[in-house]
Amino acid sequence: MEQQFIDTNRRYVGLKENIIFGVANGGQVLSFSLLVSYLTYFYVNIFNIDPKIVATMLFLEGIWDTINDPLMGSVVDRTRTRLGKLRPYLLGVPLPMALATIFFFAGPMFLHNPSPTAPSKVIYMVITYFTWEFLYTMSDVPFWGMAAAISPSPADRTRAITSARLISGIIGGIPTIIIPILIDLTESNVIGTSIKQVFFVAGITSGIIGMVLFFLSGVFVKERVVQSVEAPKLKGCYECITQNPPLKLIILQNLLGSLGGIGGIFATYYFIDVLGSASAAIVIGIPGAIVSLFSFAFITKIKARFNNKQIVIGSKLVNDALNVLMFLLSIKRYADIRFMIPVMMIRSTITAIFSGVNAVVPTEMIADSVDYMEWTTGQRSEGMSFSVLTLINKLNGAISRSVAALLISGIGYKTSHSDAIIPQTDEVKFRIFAMNTIVPTLLGLFSIIPIFFYDLVGDKQQRMLSDLAKRREMLAEDAEN
Amino acid sequence: MANCPKCEYHLKLRDWRPNCPSCGVNLVYYGMEERLLADANKAEAEHSHFQKKFDRVKASFVGSKFAIARIIFTILPIAFLFLPWAKIFIKAPYIDTTVNVNMIKVGMKVAEMDFGALFELMGSEIVGTPFTMFFAALACMLLAAVVSLASLILLFLSASPKGIARNITLASMGLVLTGAATIMFTQFNSSFATLFPGTYSGELKFGIFVLMGAFALVILINAIIAKVGIEVKYKQTYICGIPSEEYFAAVDAGIDVLSLQLHVTEQEAAEAIENALIEAGIRVVKEPGSEDAVIEKIEDQPLDETPQE
């Protein structure tokens, strides 16, 4: 049968819908970035809960994520309603999520027990945090699944993901700018509020505004790639990982990349203990931040010349080459702030050119793997695919943080209970510099290997899209008849 | 609430299943072809309108060498704001200080919201007037900074009908504000030096004059562009395989484009729409690169064209 109405070269998603998709992601990230940026500070300093209890809760929550995320993925994949399989969650989650965000930050306003181990506060913390996390997963998995279901056209998906990454990057940064200003104004008594009131109001604002924006995705964003009429069995949902080689390669790439994440953690130590200036990081990041906004405009040009596999490998190699070059150039002057600021500024500005495409392409590759699953088994697996990747990213963060914590004492780093910052020896400073540059670069190189085996590009991808288009038209005809 | 597209059954909120409770049709799949084609036509029509705006923005920035030069000239005032504006010397018993007045210093004071001392001095009977002049000069410079930023941000609208006028107005405002700041600082200087001879002296630095020159350059380049013009090259867009102008002409003529697209390939649909246009007596003429097309009526040819002797 000649393919008639599903044309993967046509545009199905209009400009308004693309912008709404981006704004919705921005709304979702608004409360996420507020919570994640200040989670520990809020619980320990504002709510006054014992840090060990907070750490234990976070650890248990991490374990809960390994069950919750794939479970949510399978629930989404087995959903069949007249609105589709993803939109019901985008419509239903915003209200409880807004309430969960407000209650999260309301604790210190209602519970005034001064004891850091008060059972009422601990129970409140656990219930509100687990609820918020559960609802966030329930919003995140279907939202990113929508990136795969919004259109049969890969170019449409690229535009939708670009819009989401760009707009959420701007909106998500708002709490990290406003909250420190409000904290400073509160501390200096310019505004007559307490810090717990600042966080409570921030929670209400981000919860309500964020979820109103997120709700727009359920109303205006359509699922255009329809699912199989019959929902898959639970076992079938998990097979989307075991029988999906492209997805397995992406998962392996992410896991191997976790060790490269220690660079980010040692960056803080490098700026404070070696360069002697924490705010230097902000100055260094300014040109890169501007370039990264414009980098989204290069995506179309880059994708016209290179396929996703080449982009992932190429940008990683360029980034690694710059890190190695920076290490070699700075080996004698790594502690000289006047030398390192321009060097790091140039490095971060060049890598920022690829930040747009690096934000979009990995999500696109997961969407392609969802298509692959449909091509080979007839079942789509947006829920499971995106939930597994969300889980892997959380695990990566946990692995990076724990390995970095072990390495900190391993390199001879000295700490003191009376001072946060104590002088380190030159040898330790050099090791910190190496842990921020060359070591994570070399460790992270392994993450490219799986991508060399990724083959869902070029002719194979075109064949897959063409076959899927014809099959979907036949399914539509059968279902209508 | 929606109705079933097949049997028109009124679907209620509780009817969440994918099948219609009345006729059993799969609501997700039924009419999918029509919905997808309608979405594609709508998305491509939106893109067609947006592409015109994008082409004008592109021309504003890179439409000619003068447009590119305009970007650089518009950035210059922002860069030159960081040059030194003025210098103040205070020499008294136990006090020997020099203050450089520039964007960074003023910006930090604004960020700290540290105006208490300044407001107190403005209220003083002795030094109130000079300090009011000083505050006004600073306010003018800050406004000039805002205006220069606004100029850069609004540059993307330069190709709109009022774009050049707006650019020149903003640059003129910047020039006037900087000039006013210069005058007011000079007034503050001479008043304060008269009040505290030998203790206070101040001078304007080169930065403020360079800034005025930069605003003047922005006015000049916009005037040149207004004279020579910038050609906007409009990219041709397509909707369901035909030029977008023909699509809009077909829709305006009442042709049911969607029904012509159903159950055929895109090429067949394009041919059907073009045939429908000809049957409706409509011809769309568009110069390559131009913004709008001309819709012509195809007149009927007379049967006997032989001129009578």
C-alpha cells in the first residue's frame, strides 16, 4: 500500500503548540528547580531537621525511585483512553502537584517544634517529599513521552524538544536568581519577612504558576502517533528494554558516563580551594550562558549535516579534546586565577556552542528507540523508555556523588569541624584540578563506545519511518472499518 | 464535551475508554487521516506566516553590510558605558580620596539599594541642590544604559514599518540623556567646588564623550539604511505540497482543500487543488523572493478572436 496521509517530511506541529510545549516544560521545571536547588538547605536550615535524617530519607527515596520510575513507565504504556495514553496524566497531575509543592514548603510555617528529630517534622517531611516525588514522576514520564508521540515527523520532534529545553532553561533559572536575592534582602531586613516565609511564598508561587503552565500541555498538545489498540501486558512493557538494542546502547552510554560526572562535583572544590573564589564560576559562565541560548539556533544546521550518532560522538570528542588541552595548557598555572579565568571562559564558550544540540539529540534518540520498538514488536513504549532514562540519570548523579565523596578523602583533602575552608597542600590542589579536568574526561571516554554500535540513523531510520507510516495508516483503516 | 465523530453520541466525562459507548468505534483511530491532514495544513499555514516575520528579522540583522554594521554600532554604546564617566577628588584633613564614577560602581550601588546617604544629602539645605543635580546625572546615565539595551533588543524589529524611526528615536534619547547627564554633572561640580573650595574637585572623563559619539554613530547608520534600504528576501513556503499563496487563495475561494487531500498522495492532492483553482478561474502570480502574491481572475476567452476588418 502506498503511504498516503502520514508523511514524515510534513510539519504537523504548529508554532503555537511548540511554544506551549516549551512553556509547559518551563512550568514543570519551575517547581522542580526550586525544590532541587534548595532541598537540603530547606530541610536542614529552615525546617531544622537533623542532616543525618535528611540524608537517610534521600537515600531511601533513591531506592524507591528504582521501583517507582519503571512502575510509572509501565502504567503509562498500558494506559488507553479516548484522549490517548499520555494526555490524561498531563491533565490530571497539575492540581495535586501544585498542592504537593505548596505543602512541601509549608512545613516550617505550621510545625514549630525546635527539636531536629521531632517525629512530627520527620513524618511530615517524608510524606510531603515522597508525595511530591511520586507526582513529579507521574508528570515527567508522560511529558517526555509526548516528545515521541507529538508527531510522526522527526523534524517536528526536534522542534518540540528544542522548544522545551530552551524555554525550560530560561524559566527554570528564575528561582535560582530570585531566591538568593530574597534571602539577602531578608537577612539585611530590607523586606520584613522571615526566610521560611520566603520559601513558603516561593512554593505557593512556583506551585500554582508552574502547574498552570504545565496544564497547558494537556489541553493544547496532541498525541499524533497513536498506540496499538490493545494495551501491552506488564511483561511486554519491560521487554521494551530487553528487546530494544538502541535503547540498551543509550542506557549503557549513560551509565558509563556517570564517572565523568565527578568533574562537576570537584569544580566546587577547585574554585574554592584552588582558585580561592567561588564566584569566579559565575563570571566564567557568563559568555557560555549567552552562547548556549543562541546554540539552539544552530541545531537545524548541525542536524542537516550530521546524524544523531555523529553529533553525540563529535560533540563529546570536541568537549574532551578541549578539557585535555585546557589541562595541558594549565598544568603549571592551574592555581593562577588571572590565567585560569580566561582559559576556562574560552573553553566553556566553545562547548556552549554544542549545548543546544546536546540538550535535544539524546531525547530524540530515545524517541527514535520508541519508534524502533513499535517497528519490531508493534508496541510503543514511551512511558517505559523515558522512565528508565530518568532513573538512570538519577543513578548517575548518585554514583558521581558517592565516587566523588570517596575520592575526596582519597586525594588527601583535609577538613575541619571549625572551619569550612582550610588551606590544602599544593599536591592536593593539583589533584583537585586533575579531578575537575583530565580524570573525568578520561573516565567519561568509555561512554562513547556504545554509541559506535548505534545504527538507527540514515537509511535504516528512513526505512523504519516509512514502514511505520504505512503500518499506522493500515491500523487506522482497520480500526475505522 | 466532545461528540463521537461517527454516531454523534454526546461523550461524557466518565466515558474515558477509547471506544464509543454507543457505536463502539475506536475514537482515537476514527478520522485520524482527516485530523492529521488538518493539523498538517494548519501547522504549515502557521509556519508560512511565521516565515515572513522571520525573513524580516533576518534582514534586520544580516540583510546587508549596513545591517551588520548596525549591530556592531548598536552594541558600542553598551560597551562604552563601562568606560570612566567622571572622577571626583576629595582632599581634607584625614580624608584623601578619589572616586571613579562608572557603570560598575553605580550598578553595584543600585544592586545594594544603597541610596540612604544620597537621599539625606539631597534633603540638606546646604548641599541639597548640587546633590540633586548629581543624582539626576546618575539617573540620566542609568536611563541611557536602559535605552541602549532596549535598542539592541528591539533591533530585530528594524525591518518593520516603524523600525528605523524607533532605532533613531532610541539612539537620540540616549544621546540627549548622556548630554543632560554631562550638563548636570558640570553644574554639580561647579556648585560643590564653590561650596568646598580646595577640598573638592571633579572632572568629566573621556568615556562620557565616547558614549555620545557612539549614540551619534547609531543615528548615522540608521539614517544611511533608511536612505539605501534593505531588501528582504522572502523564502517560499509550501502547504500540502503547493505554494502557500495558492493554498490560501484556494481556501479564500471556498475550495474544500481537506476533502481533496483525503485518500490520495500529497502529489495527487497538490494537482487536485491546482485544478480546482483553475476551475474557479483563479491564478496566483508571485515574484520569487517577494512577500505577497497577486491573485488574478482568469478571464474567459471570446469564441471568435479574429479581428473584424
